[in-house]
Amino acid sequence: DTEVTQTPKHLVMGMTNKKSLKCEQHMGHRAMYWYKQKAKKPPELMFVYSYEKLSINESVPSRFSPECPNSSLLNLHLHALQPEDSALYLCASSHPRDTEAFFGQGTRLTVV
Amino acid sequence: KQEVTQIPAALSVPEGENLVLNCSFTDSAIYNLQWFRQDPGKGLTSLLLIQSSQREQTSGRLNASLDKSSGRSTLYIAASQPGDSATYLCAVRGSTNAGKSTFGDGTTLTVKP
């Protein structure tokens, strides 16, 4: 099983809403990642968790709050987002550092 | 800071042609280089991973090469098909930047029947 599952596939939220994105993998990977991708641009790294600890935060605004409750799950909590935060949010996983990264199909987020 | 460039930005070929996509990077201190395919609005599908100690990897009609010393990788697609139409991204995982991956902007390939 080389699958990374993201839910929901699509999300529309108002600027005052609180929502969460979820990501799950059962490949035994101990590194998990959140990326943001705008149209016709490459993915931009947001956060990296290594062995369930936050190891990299790419200066992401606090309205994005990641959480890694266990080695298979990764959440991204959203609060008070802006319309410019509308994008495709991608989750990925790998063994730390030097092996193949696998991506989920993404959550298409629209902030209205 | 690692910079990754993909050339060309877009490519259109007739079905059946062999083609080469290019990826260049500025810092040769890397763990690996990975090629991905992305269909519009979808996630990334891993195609090939080349470790820094390897020169090439093959999977079906795809062959990826790596020349770390010159900072270059190529993705060769043989006998292209309309189903190969997608954006192809290369990602370089550095060994000096906490293992972060840097992506190129991608090459959008269109294969015409």
C-alpha cells in the first residue's frame, strides 16, 4: 500500500470558520509533510513532522496549525483564513530524508 | 539556497515521439532527486527516484538520469502517448537544508493523437 489519503477532497469555508484537513498513511513512514500549491506553481513546503515532532515550520502564519496525533495521521487546523489562502493543500510522507516521497491527492480549499 | 530549473516550461509533441525533459539544480549536496507527474487539480504521482549515488533509474517507458557534478537530471519518455499529457515536476532533496525538497516549476507536456 503506497497510498496517502487526504480528506476532504474539496472544502469551501468562510473567513470566520474553523475547519481541519486530514491526512493518513499506513506505510510506516515517520516523516509527514504539508504543502500548499497555487495554480500553475510548484508545491511550497509548509510543515514537516519527523517522528511525530514538528521539525520544520516554513514561517507559516499561525492561522494554520498542524498536528500529528500519531505516526499515521497528520492534521492541518484552519482558522480565520483569508481568500488568498485558497489553494490545493497536499500531504506527503516518506521515511525521513533519503527515500521516496508519496503524495496524497490533495484538498482543494476555497476561502470565501 | 538550492534553485531548481526545468526546461522547457511547455512542450507539445505528436504521439509516438521520444522526448526529454530537463531539470537543473545549483547545489550538488543532495540526497536524491525525484520526478513526479501531476494531472490538473490532482496530487503528485511519483515516477522515479534517483539516489545521489546513482546515475539512472528506469521504469517502463521512462528513464531518468542524474549527473550530480553538473547539477543536471533528464527524464526520457519513449514512444509518448496522449495519456502522458500532464505536468512533470522534479524535486531535489538537499543534504544541507534539513532534508527539504526544492521543486522546479515543472514542464507541461501535451501529446497530440
